[in-house]
Amino acid sequence: MSLTFAGLLSVAWRLFRRDRALVLRLAALFVFLPAFAALLLCDPLPPLPPAPRDELMMRAWLAAVSEWGQGNALFYVLADLLAAYGVAAIALLLLDPDRLTVGQALGQALARLWSFVLVSVAVAVPVGLGLWLLVLPGLYVQARLIAAVPALARHPALRAGPALRLSWRLTKGQDWAITGALVTLFLAQWVVVSPLLSADEALRAPGSGDPVLLALVDALLAAVPAAYAIAVLLMGVVVYRVGASRGS
């Protein structure tokens, strides 16, 4: 089976519709809620200076970010850990041939959490660098590593490094179709999140805050990336299954 970007999105959508009750429950509890709590409880990250090439302004910004991290970074680390745990449990539910119960999937995800976190970090670092430098390289790297978490879920003995290498091999020849699907999702996410970020900044300005409206905006700011993360996982499951069926 050869993937097209539209076909990949279509199959991932069908997979979601089939298992949406389980996927939504776990995603809401472990991916959305921790991110929402972090947005509500933490101060916003200091914005980039208007002149990023000004050395003094950049030093002041880095100092502000360092101070922000001391008071807020722990919340985001915990949110990311819970998200990795939830994504791992969903992957196990979707890929285990014995069809685990939710409790069994959560137990296995906890027992193997370190491997799932290592894979998540190993994917996030190059993807983040690629997105920071230029969007397309980051999404291409994400496309090549998209099957790592599903591979880890399907093979209990697999470790982080081999899972990443397996994903790279499974996506060979399908890389641009997967990248096209990711570009579609990324642009959709950006279109929704961009005005929400502006609204969040305006609502946090002194004297202009409406706490109910701010909470609603923050809920959407947590929900959209959570939806993106689950969509990427579902595409990864499809890519893994197609690659495994080809004997890649």
C-alpha cells in the first residue's frame, strides 16, 4: 500500500472515529487538562524583543526567560510528562493485538514511560530546531520519526534508539506524503492558534482582563495542540501499520 497525504489523513480520521471514545477520554485527561492547567497557573513566557539582533535586548530577554523558568518550567515539564504518558497509553490501546483494557494500557505505559519519554524528547528536539529555523525541515524530520511511538507501543522489547531507526526505515519512500499531511495539520493549527495567542496577550494586559474569557481562550490554546498531537499519533499508527505490512 502506497500512502498519499490525503489518503493518510483519511485513514487516520477513520481510525479516530472507530476508537474516538477511548482516544478522547485519555487525550482529555492526560494531554489537554495538564496543558490547560499550566496555561492557567503559569505566567506567560516573556515575548521576544522587537529587535532580536540587539545584544543588550537579547540578554535582557534571556534573563527574563531564565527567571520565568525558575517559577514556571516545572508545571510545563509535568504537563509534558503526562502528555507523553497519555499518548503512550493511546498508542498501546490502538496497537496491542490482544486489545488491552484502559487500565492495562495505563499500567504498561507507566512501566515503560522512560522509553516513551526518551522517544518524545528525541523527536521534539530536532523537530523544534527545524521549526525554529524553517518550518518545512522540522515537519520533514517529524514525518520521518512519526512511527517511533507506535513502534515502541507494538514491540515491548524495543528501546528508544531502535524505535527511531525503525521509524526512519518505515517512512522511506513515504516521507513526502507524510510531510504533506503534517503541513496540512500544522497550517490548520497555526490558523486557529495565531488569533488565540493575540487574544491571550490582550486579555493578560493590566486592566483589561476578563478571567472567564481568558480561561476560555486558554482552553482553546490547550485543546488545539492536544488535537494536533493526537492527530500526529493516529497518522503514526497508520504509517507504522502500512510500513510493517510492507515488511520495511
